[in-house]
Amino acid sequence: MSRVLVVGLGYVGITLTVALARKGVTVYGYDKNPDTVATLAAGRPHLFEPGIAEGLRAFLGGTIHIADRPPSETVDAAIICVSTPVVAATHMPDLDNLRAAARAVAAECAPTTLVIVRSTVPVGASRQIVLPELAARWGCARLAFCPERTIQGQALRELEQLTQVVGGLDVESRERASALFARLTTRVIPVSSLEAAEAVKLVNNCHTDLIYSFGNEVALFAERLALDPLELIRAANVDYPRPDLARPGFVGGGCLSKDPYILIASSIAAGYEPWLVARARGLNEYLPLHVARRFVELIRETRGAVAGGRVLLLGFAYKGWPPTDDMRGAAVLPILDVLRTEGLALHGHDFLVAPETIARLGVTPVALDEGFAGADAVLVITDHPEYGKQDLPKLLASLRRPAVLYDCWRALDEETVRAGGIRYASIGYG
């Protein structure tokens, strides 16, 4: 296959577009958002991901073409990469984008086009949502599902290194999709059906969510016993042959914050209510609220009052490593819901999230030295590696005393903080 249409140019779509272009595939990128199209067509990425800017510079106008409608040229395959959010009030999947994308492909592409769904969907959605839209216009369709499973910050590398799982409506669909992804990576794993491939993505992400939730459970347990959860986890992992325990921390992003709900919906529709998945997601969603409330308690204990205190928040993306500017599922959002009610003056910093984005949250964006100067408390929310490289004694010296520093990821040196006469705490500790 040499000509591919990618429908939806968010994180999943644009990374796949660049990865395929690097392998010599001509890619037509289509998105219904005119701002996204205009930005990408001008060669500017609309999100931060290593290698995307360089890929656009190298291939735009050659093997990458960006437009606000599908191309008039015939393509060998159309890959659907649109978002599939869950409704906040009900936690049910919203498949309107998926249905609209399938309809657009059916209207604009030839019936011989192989359609590959890359978006995360409930089990059965490719057959129940996408296939009817194609069949209504084409009669017979070729349809496959190949889940996106990359980590933000390392997407282009992982697209070439990770195994690609492919399920098809029939053998021909699966084999054609496998041939396309074999151009991208070294190993393709065929599975028996569309539904099996859909389930693989959900199982992967729910397992990840569950693993991280246990580290958070350990932290909350240790906090009540006045133990250091990181000490427990590190000691438990040393030369022990069973799976490593994860360290405590926030679990967010565009996938882990919604995919458990998609699995739950799929499972309940089949007559089974999962035991673990919802509890793990609930714990991970509770943690930012717990941290915010504990942070407020520490300010009150240290200063004697909370209202009027000046607070510096470090890290607004959903994670610090690998670096990203993505705020979907970011811990800072529920944390802000708590802090706003306490009469605190909120200042914020992030190495990648734009200052205007921080300002729209009602937080004053600041440079690091400006944020530390005169602050009563600091909350380090992400583990961006640059925070650990700063001149910490200099920054700490500018805090107003008495001061609190709550370091969610232990990104800063605890001894240095304590030596400066500053109260130190972390998740489940201090």
C-alpha cells in the first residue's frame, strides 16, 4: 500500500501520519477542525511530541498532505483516528466522531478502500458502528482494527518498535492491514476478529491503570501508619522475582482516564460487571483530591491560616515524563477545584503548557524564580526532569517562612528542602 488517508489529526493521527511518511507511504491527513488543519498545513504542530515538527518539515507537501476534506485521489486505505471520549456525567462512550468518520470515508472513498479503525472503542463498535456506514454505500467492505498503544513523548519510536495487533472483518481485511503495518514495524500479531483487537487495547490500558492504582493504595495505607511508601515499595522490589510494585503517583492522560470506562461499558453490555477496573480508576481519580486536601492541611498546620497564602503549582500537563503539553486527565484540574475554595493566591509553571493555558484556569503563570519568590507553599505535581535540575537552594531561599513543599513525585532532593527549614511531604509521606 502506498497511499493512505488518516482521518483525525489529534495525537494518534498526526503521529501515525509522520511515522508512515517516514516509511515512504504517501499520507493524506484529514481533520474537520479548521484550526488544526491550518496549523498543520503551515508546518506547525498543534501539540508537543518529539519528532513531529521535524517530520512535518521533511515531508509536508511531499508524502504528507493536510486538508479539511478527504482527497479526491484514490487511496489504498483509510485509517480512522478520531477521538472517542466518554461523557463526563455518565462515563459512557460517545461514538459520534467514530460514526461521522465512517460516514465521511464511505462518502469520499472507493469501495475497494481498506478501512482501519485506530481509535479506542467499545468491543463491537467497529462491526456495529463503522461497518453499517460503509455497507450502506458500498455493499461490501474491507474493515480491520489495529489499536494505537504508544506512550506520549515516545510515539514515533514506539510506532516502529512496538508489536502491532491486527484483527479483521475477514482474512483479506486482516492480511491487507497487516501488510500495511508491516511497513511500519518489525512484528505484526494477527488476532481472530475485530472484537479481539478492540479488546486488546482496553485490556492493556486497564491493566496499566490497575498497576498504578496499587502503588497509590500502598501510599494511602502507609500514610495512616506513618510509614514511607517509597521505602516500602523499593524494599519490596529488590531481587524479588514477582512483578515490581509501581511507585505512587497520578494516573491521567487521554487514554487511562477514559479507557477503563469503555471496558466497563463493553463488559456490562455483555452481562458482566468488572470487579477491579472501576475501583482502580476510582482510586486514581481520588488521589489528586486527597493530595490537594492534605496540601491545604499542611499549609494550615505550618502557617496557622490558609486564606491569603501564596501557592506555586509546578506541572500542569498530565505527566512530566516523557514530557508533554497534554492536559487531558491532568491531576492539576481536580487539585485546582479544591484550592480555589481556600482563598489562596495561585501561581503556576509548566515547561511545555502555554502560559495562556495556565491563565485560563484562573492561575497566574510565572517563571520559576518569580513563582518561588515570596511563596508560602509549593506543590510539585509532575515529574518533569527539568525541575530536578534547578538551583534548588537558591529557589528555596526565596520562599516566605514558614513554608511547605509537597513533592508528589519526589522530584526534588528531600534533604536539601529540609535543610532549608522547609516542611517536606509527598504522596503518603510527611
